[in-house]
Amino acid sequence: RDPRDPWERMNRATYRFNDGLDRAVIRPVAKGYEKGLPRPVRRAVSNVLSNAGYTTTIANDLLQAKFRAFASDTGRFVFNSTFGLAGLMDAATEAGIAKNDEDFGQTLGRWGVRPGPYVVLPFVGPSTMRDAVGPYPDSKTDLKSLPDDLRVRVGLKAWYLLDRRVDLLSVDEAVANAFDPYAFVRNAYLQHREYEVRDGNVPEEPVDEAPAEDDTVEPAEPDGN
């Protein structure tokens, strides 16, 4: 058993539930969305949704005391909101402004909060105890949460999640072909989150070197002469 996953039995049950829901409903809808809309339209919609949520990255830059990234990401948001026509075009990337991805789970990790046990959340997917508390504060800084109409907020969130699911269609085959899809997803998620929290500075695991062969020459046994 993986020590990061003490609730594996419960998590596997939740994973099966989520996977069944995905196969029956979410994946077919995502495939239909991908085929039904031309790529330029999907890209424009994705850009708008991404730009609307970029204020969360900016807020977490500030919470993590990453002031240089805060200035860069604020400039990126303003650039895309103006020259990119409210985010329809990713003008900032074309202008060479780097894109970052920060959330409250990463902020907690930045200040030393351990990830805690791995957990699979119903309808959500892989997470940790640390990351599970992040979506609520992040929602307070996301422009998609601003509309007063609940139906509009839910619709924008659902559209964003559908867009994210379309992006993951390319990895479905790799997951399906894995010897243990549950363990594959778990390990990939934990490694990716560690990479994000450390901004890519993940220490390499030590390589176990094979012990050197003993070159000592043992004395020959007497031949009896």
C-alpha cells in the first residue's frame, strides 16, 4: 500500500463511481462538444473562461509573496482583457508574457502545509486533504463567480469543467491502458501537484547504486600436497 493513500479502499470505490459517471455522461458530452464546435470557436471560449479565472492566480501570487509573478500576471490579465477582447484571444502569450497557474492549495503548500492523505472526491476526482479546501477560497477570487444569478454561475462553472474535460480526452487512452488505472491517476496527480507547489524544483530521488563487486582474492585452499 502507498503510505500517501491510507484510505485506498474507500478511494477506489469513489474512483469507480466517478469513472462510471464519466463513461456514461461526461466523456460522451465532451466528445460531442469537441466535434460539434470548430476548433477556433472552442479555443476562443477556452481563452475567455481561462482569462476570467486568472484573477485567482493573481490573488495567490500575492498570498505567496511572489511579487514579480504578481506584476507579470496582472499585466497578462489586463493585456488579454483589453487587446485580447476580454480574453477571446490570448494576446499576452503572443506578446511573450508568461502564463502561471496558482491556486490556494499551492499557497498552503508554499507556506509548509503538508498535502495530507490522498483522497478521491465524488464528482470531483483526485485531491488531497490540503487541496480539498482550496476551491472555496479560490471561488471568491474567480470572476466566473461574480454574477448574481445562480444559474449563470453554475452554467459558467459547468462550461469551464467541460472545457477542462475536453483537454483531458487526449490522456484517456493512456489511463485505460495502464495496468492499474487508479494507481496511475493517483501517482500522476500527486507528482503533478508536487511539481506545481515547488514551481518545478522537485528534488530528484536518490538512485540506488548496485554494490561494487568484492575484488578481494581469497586464499586458495591447500591442495593436500
